[in-house]
Amino acid sequence: MSIKTTATIEDLYRVPEDGKAEIVNGELVLMAATGFMPGRAGGEIYVSLREYERRSKSGYALPDNVGFIVNLPNRRSFSPDAAFYRGQTYGWKVS
């Protein structure tokens, strides 16, 4: 009989620097690298979000490989290919 432990946010910090992971259903799930076309599509979405950020001044466009801690059913984190963030920057210098 094995006892399964629930993955934590601290586990995300231990993922190798060139890796990407999310917590899904309590498990640390390593994400595979994307290919050329998905990477390009994510880049195009980021560019569009960055243009919106500059026009609206209402948030921050973020590229791939940025992790978010969330409290969703079956999810504690996610790392989208591009995102628009309107929350606190927690004292980080944002230009």
C-alpha cells in the first residue's frame, strides 16, 4: 500500500529551471515543450495582449512560462502560453 502526497506550490519551485509544471488534481504534472506552431501562436497572442496593455493601461501582458497560483476545482496552479494579469504586483518593479 502506498500513500500518495498532494503536490504543493513549493514543489513547483523545485522543477528544473528549464522545465515547466502545473498542479492538477493534487499531482505535479510536468509539461512538455511545445513545437514551432504552438510557440508561434502563443507569441502572437502575447503581442496582441501587450498592445492591449499599452492602450488600456489596465493590466499586464505576460508571455509563456509564467506560473499562477489559483484556487480552482482540481487546480492549484497553471502556466498558460500567454496571459493578461490585472492583480497586485506585490512590490515588483513593473515598467
